[in-house]
Amino acid sequence: MTHDELQQAASDHLLLHFSKQSLDDLLVLERGEGPYVFDTKGKRYVDALSSLFCAQLGYSYGEEMAAAAAAQLTTLAFNTNWGTAHPASIELAAKLASVAPPGLDRVFFTSGGSESVEAAWKLAREHFLAIGQPQRTKAIARDIAYHGVTLGALSFTGVQRFKEPFGRPAIDVTHVSNTNMFRGPGGGPVTDPAAFCTMLLAEVEDAIVAAGPDEVALIIAEPVQNAGGCLVAPPGYWQGLRTLADKHGALLMADEVICGCGRLGEWVATGREGITPDLVSLAKGLTSAYAAMGAVLAAERVVAPIVESGAVFRHGITFGGHPVSSAIALKNMEIFERDGVLENVRELTPYLAETLGTLTDLPIVGDVRGDGFFWAMELVKDDENSTFDQAERDKLLRGYLPGRLREAGIIARADDRGDAVLQIAPPLVADKALLDEIVGLLGEVLADAGTHMGLAGSRAGATA
């Protein structure tokens, strides 16, 4: 189809995800090369979002992935993991267990992130049924956090406008404070991270006690929370969650659909915290988006009672662990090791943090936060870091930034699940030159955004 024919066909037939269904001049991307994508008019964009945190390797590994897919397609095109299995999914499960923190030895495959979160909850329920604690039907999650949109995963999601149209949540979940250190308890930046951590953990324990300590099955959190803008936890937070889960008999789950698979420089990011979660959800970067796939990593102690009792895990995904997806995921992991992808993220994280930090000179940038190749800039209306109201956020995030980013040739994410932020997540193969290009383009766009919103000059006390 031509550009115009694609626009018309999309308008007539394609239902978009999380979007208004009547978009003028829809961005239609038809080709990728390295870290760049090209639209149907031939315009080039830096994919500074890795196609929604998925395209870890960018777009230049297609031939290798195609060869891996072709080898599998011409051997065994499809088989389920439903009472049978196939070599590719078995090998992938073993490979994932080998790179996970010690004790995460079992793997259940899905087709994506929401399915992984949903499957993890069902596995937790089966665990408690097997050990004679069927009353554990509740969970603790964090405010504003996004954990998926299937009805089970949606229960954990702390974004009310995503939940309210769909009725009563399927799971009884208490939402506690997130780890936003720029908007602390008094509304300003946290000055004492240790005290902040103590307060957050006390709130989690209070929530467990209020829900009934013997009724809480799961505590779920992301290593760096996406919604709200790359919210990093204070030191000691994950160790504290581990202690609380053990104290009250609950399971601890790390939702690493975004943060895992290299985004923070590790296959399983919570491994850096010196603890092992009981459950980990993965997706997105597991195949670097060359195929659809997700997974749940489970500790042996979670699965053992189910196995020993001879119980059936009453859950299944037809395409979970698809042979072609498994073969591509194995090739993805091979490329990560061969090309030093994790090492690249670890090496360049300090450089990216320092370079992005220069954007706080702009009047519209109040905070830069994140880790690895996963960062957000919180956008503010004055030197006091005042938040934009809803009308202003609509004007900035939905009215101005999408078009200005597109004009500049960069793909980033403007969001307001929480305060107004602009997020980036560069491909994990990015070098310093690409990171400089991304930050330079962001600087131009955000300077213009400040002018558009009536701000001028540099922030008080900053170097112009």
C-alpha cells in the first residue's frame, strides 16, 4: 500500500492500543536499521524508546534472527508445552535459570508481559493451595505502578483510570506508596533516603497487617517503576521487602517485564540487590522484540510443593514457549553474550546519567531519574518544581510534544501516569555517539517545550 492507502486502511480497520482511534497522519514505521526507524514517507527517527522498551538490539540483527527462526520452522514449526515439550523451550528454560539469581530454577513461558504477571499470580495461588494456606488471596502493590491490562494483572496496576471502566478487580490488592524520591512525603525531594526507606517499608507492613498477615499471598514491585517516570527505590528497599515477605509468609515478586533482559544491565535486575525474589516476570526484551514472548521465573521452593503433591498447575498459554520464539530468544541471549550487551549498558550508564543531568539546566526539567538505559525527565512549570495541572499536561504532553518529537526525528514517551514526564530507553547497543545524539535532540525539544509553556531562560542557579 502507498502512504495514503495505509493511512486510510488504518483509519477504517485497525484498532490501536492505548490510543484514540481517530488519529490524523498516523506514524507508520516500515523499516529499521541499527537504532533508527523509517516511516512511510522516508523520514528517519532515532528510536530512543526501543519500541516501548522491547528492541534491546535495535534493528540490525534480522538476518541472524531469521536464520534461527528458519532452522526451527523447518524442524518443528509448533508444539505446545501442554503435557509435551520441545528442545527449544527446554534449552531456553535452562539458559534463563543459569543467568538468574541462585534459586530461580523453574520457568513458565507466556506470550507477553500481562500474561507473565497473570501466570505468576496463578502460580502463587497454586503454591499456597499446595501448602494448605488457601486463604492467601490478597496482594500488595504500589501506587501508579503498571503491571498489565488483563483482568488479573490489572488488579495489581495502580493507575485508576485504566481500572475503573472494567468493574471490581479480580484480585484484592492494597496499593502502597511508590518510591518517588523527587516528590517525597512533604511534596519535595527526599533528603534522607534511609528514613524514606524506613517509612515506605513501615507502610508496606501496615498494609499487610491490615489485610490480614495470613491472607496476603504476594508483594509485587518493579526494580525501577515505569509509570510515574522511572522511579528508583532507596537503598535497602528490596532487602526490606524480602524481610517482610519472609516474616509474614508471603511471596515476593519482581515485575521485570521492562527492567529485566538487560535494560538495567542484568538479565534479572533484582539480583543486584543481594536478594532473590520468589517470582520474576519477563517479556519485552527476552527476544529483543524479534518475536512475541514472556516468561515467569519461579523459585524452587514455590514450585516444589506443587510438584510433590502431584497437583496440576491449572494454567496454560497455547503459544507460551512457542518453538520459533524460543529459538529467537536463545539467539538473542547468544548475541548478548557475544557482543557484550550487558557490559555495554553497565559501562555507559554513568555517562548517560551525567549527560542527561545537563538537561536540568532547562527551565522545564525539574528532575532526571532512572538507571541503566531507562530514564525519565520530570517536566515542571517553574523553579519551585510546581506540577502542571490537567489542562497544562494535555497542552504539553498530548498537544505539543508528540508533534515536536516527530519533527525532531526522535521517538520518546510523554506520559502523565503521575506527574508529567518524558521517558527514554535507548537500544542496549547504543554507543556514546548515539547517546549524545539522543540527549542533544531531547535538549532541543525540551527547550522549545519550555518556551511553548511560557518558560524562559535557565533554571535559577543553573549555568546557562
